[in-house]
Amino acid sequence: SKLNKIDQEALKQHEIIYNQDFQLQVLERKVARLQGERSDEEREALAEKIKVLNEQYENLADTKVFLEDQMKKLNDDLRRGDKQWYQRRVRARQLKLSDKLTTSEWKCWNNGNQLYCKCSVATRKWSTAQKSCAA
């Protein structure tokens, strides 16, 4: 009976020592993980993930450069188009004014204290105005 008690006590102490060793190993693994240590499998998985992310980054960087170039070309085209449109509009106004000037005829006379002018534009009738032309 004493031997049995000693065996049971020794078994309990072994169990306590085993549990303490197990807890110590768990804590050592946690400390190692906090210090950045990883298993070979984790390192390989992380390395693969880094490789994939780097490839995605390079693709996105290339796409960004391509889109920036396209945006620059489109802005240049837009500026060029705006300039051409403005120049055409100015030229059309110049032609319209030039046409009016070449087809209009002015007659002015002084009647006492007032100046009278008549303006005729190609197919329009004569109109009388004071210092103006109704074209």
C-alpha cells in the first residue's frame, strides 16, 4: 500500500513535469513566433505570396504608366482639337465680316447739325439711320 502510494505520487509528479514541459514548449514556440521565426512551410507560403503580390504590383505599375501615357495623348488631342475649333470659328467670323464689308455700301451726308448715313448690304434695301447701319 505504501509502495502503491509512492508509485501514484511519482506518477502524479511525472504528469506535472510532463505538463510543465509541454507548457514550456508552447511558450517557447510563442516567443519564437513573436521574434519572427517561422516554420519552413510558413516561410515557403509567405515567399510565394510575396512573389504573387510583386507580380501584381508590377502589372499594376505597367498599367498605370500605360494609362498615364494614354491620358497625356488624349489631353494633347483635346487641346489640339480645341485650338483647331477656335481657329475655324475665328476664321468663319472673319469671313462673315469680310463678306459683309465687301458687299455693303455706305453713303453719308450732313444735314445741318446731324450726320446721316445709309448702309446697303448686297440684297437688302437701303435704310436710314443716325450714325448706325441696320444690317
